[in-house]
Amino acid sequence: MTKWIKNSKSTLKLSKQYFKTKKAADLFIQEYANDLSIWKEIFKLYKWKSRKELADRVFSQYIRLKNCDTRWNCICCTCGKIYSRREIQNWHYKSRWDMMYRYSEENCHPQCYKCNVIYWWNYRNYHKYMLNRYWEKVEEEIRNNKKSVKYNQERYEKAILYWFSCIKEYLKKIKK
């Protein structure tokens, strides 16, 4: 768990676990002074080593919650079986190494462990799913696009805040 320490000015400071220097932690606190309570909640919920890893975890939960029903269940996009949102994984049609589509909602869908790992992505059924859901034009664009995108620390942090706010909204909707 993250340790939050209050200094004399009652500003929340992060432990050295997440920032290499005190200056980096101070810059983060200045940048996100209005969102520190949200960041505190994020740091308590997710264990991570880098912004990229944290973004992956938050985005994965966002995709699973976005596709789950009121009973917290998701349907595997390739085999069609129903699993709880904790048993299902976030699968990428185009590899996660392609940063252009790593955090794209059209490229990511819930898939069960069996299809994702044991059947080695169950690519044939996933291809059919993509064609049925997005038509050929979008599927072909995702598959053949060679553009690249670079993520910096600020872009990761803004994306994490956005996805986490969406997660909180989905949780409120489902609980009602």
C-alpha cells in the first residue's frame, strides 16, 4: 500500500515507492493539486511500477466494466460464454505493442482466459467478432494501420484520470 504523509502545510506527499526524487513528487502534487483525492484512491486500488503499467491496469478494468451487465458479468467476445468481470481479461485485436491502438476501445474487448491464453487468442473467432461489430472498414483499418503514437508521462496521467472517472460512473450505475 502507498504511504501518504502530511507535511506541515498539510499537503499530501507520496512515498519514494512511486517517485524517484522529492522534486518529482512535488511537481506531481503541484500539477494535480485539485485531483489528489482521486490519485490517492487510484494508488490505494492498484499496484504498479510505472505509469504505463498503471494505465494498462486502469484501462483493462474500464473495458471489462464497460462491457459487463448489471450482475457484473461479461460475455467472452470469442466463445460467447458468460464470466464474472474478475475472471475475464482485456484482449487486444492488434497487439499491445502498437501504441496507436493499445488504449483504443475499438481494439480492446473482454475475452476469457481459455480463449486468450490456452487457445492462443482464438483469433479466427475474434476476427469474426470484429467484422460483425465494426464492419470490414474499421477492422481493416485497425489491422493495417502503421502509424505510431508516443505516450509521455502527462498523457498517461490524463488518460488514467479519465478512465478512473469512467470506472466510478459505471460502478455507480451498476450498484443502482
